[in-house]
Amino acid sequence: MVALLGCSAALAQAADTFRVATYNVENYLEVPTSSRPAKAEGSKAKVREGIIALKPDVIALEEIGGTNALLELQSSLKNDGLDLPFSELVNGADTNIHVAVLSRLPILARHPQTNDFFLLAGRKWQVTRGLLEVDIQANEHFSFTLIAVHLKSKVPVPEVDQADLRLEEAKVLREKIDALLDANPKLNLIVLGDFNDTHDSDAIKTIVGRGNRGLIDTRPAEQDAPGVPGAGARSATRNITWTEFYAKEDVYTRMDYIFLSRGLAREWDPARTYILTRPDWGKASDHRPLVATFEAAEK
């Protein structure tokens, strides 16, 4: 009964538009592990500031330390004025960091994908962090499916090329996308997260696909806040689109994406789709958050 009341309350607050974001929050751990430090309180506060500035209705999170870390972030955001009462977290083979979702909108169904394997170089490998899949209700007349991911990083592994591992994970993800679109070609689908590769890589090309089942790259550009004159203009030739700073190579790269099915593209609002930029962004994470806005009505 409590869950039903919560869903009803969320739907009662539903607006004509909704915002979906993704943010790699860089080692958001409550306690350190052998390979990762705990998140400093000041860094946590900067993460919350960025999320609150976006005002997302749904946000995918990468590098969350686990259930306790997710609950702490959810509670802290609520104390700061942003209530995202619905949540989902997947437990993959990587026990240090996870993919999660916080949402103001009710989660109708959960389809965690945590047991996918593939063969590479004569060995069986697992999709390390799993795939988070949920169905979300924006209002009484509009729902969508969201898949949040965090693909293999560019950190080398001894046995195989890290790019080949990421490509195989991308193939698994694409199979999931194809299955959903085969079942419903008009599905409102969002695929987002930290893909750890550039837009012209084999992994990203595999995920995007082609033809009627190809996904649309929203390609947001940086913006300080909604409503900035000229922000979101798709005709600009030098929009700044990087989402991650890789200190080891001293490079800024677009590694985080929000992809859409063609069924959802008509509801997408490019002018209110952007990467949040702030002078102190790096105190929160080595990534910047991005958000896309949609109309909650079929077109």
C-alpha cells in the first residue's frame, strides 16, 4: 500500500516535461576498498550541488559504491531539497562500484541484467558492471524504458585489449536493444551512462546501430544553467561536448552519452539538453553530468 501511495503521489506531481540525466560520480564510496578511496565529504557536497542544479526527474549514476552509498546520496539530496524516492542498483561482477538510478517518477518494472557472458581470446568474460534496465512512468499517459550502463574502462588488462572487451560488452548491450525494439519498434527508449569510448569507436558505433533501429545521439553541449541565451543551439560548429578529464593522458573527451530510440526522438527537446559546466566541476568528479529534456506526451 505504501508503494502504491508513493506512485500515486509522484504521478500527481507529474509535469508536461521530464528531465533525464547521467553522472559518473567517481568513487562515491562510503568506505575505502583495496583499490578505491572513500569519497571525501567536500566532494560529495559538490556532486549534490551539480545534481540539484540539473533538477533531474531521473538520474543514472555510475561509480556508486553500493546500497549504503546510494541511500546516503538519496537522503542527502532530499535534505538539500531534491526528493528522488525511487531507486534501483545493479550488482555486477565488480563489487567496488555499481550502476544505479534515482528517480522522482515511479519505477514500474525492473529488469537487472547481471549475468551476461561472452567469449574472447578463448576465455569466458562477464559484463563487469551489468546493465540496469527499468521501466518508468512519467505520467498517466506516458512511460519509457531506461538502460543505464558503465562499460569497461580504458585501463589495460593483461590478457586482452581493453578496447576488445568494451566492444564485446557493447555487442551484448546492442542485443538487448534489438530485442526491445523487435518487440516494440515504437518503444520510448533511453540508453545512457559512461561508455568509456569516443563516438567514432567500434563500441559506440555498435551500440548506436543503423537503420530504423538505430539510436539517436543527443550530443549535448556544455551550458552553465537552463535558459542561457544561445545554449543548446544545434547549429554551432564548436560546441564544447567533452564529459570526462583523463588525468593520465591530460585529455578531455566525450565518454558519457544519452542515446534515444526513434520512438522517443519526437518528444526530445534539444534546446534543454546540455552538459552542466561549473568552474569547480572537478571537485565533484572527473566527469561532468549531462541531462536531456522530454515532453511527456506521445507525438
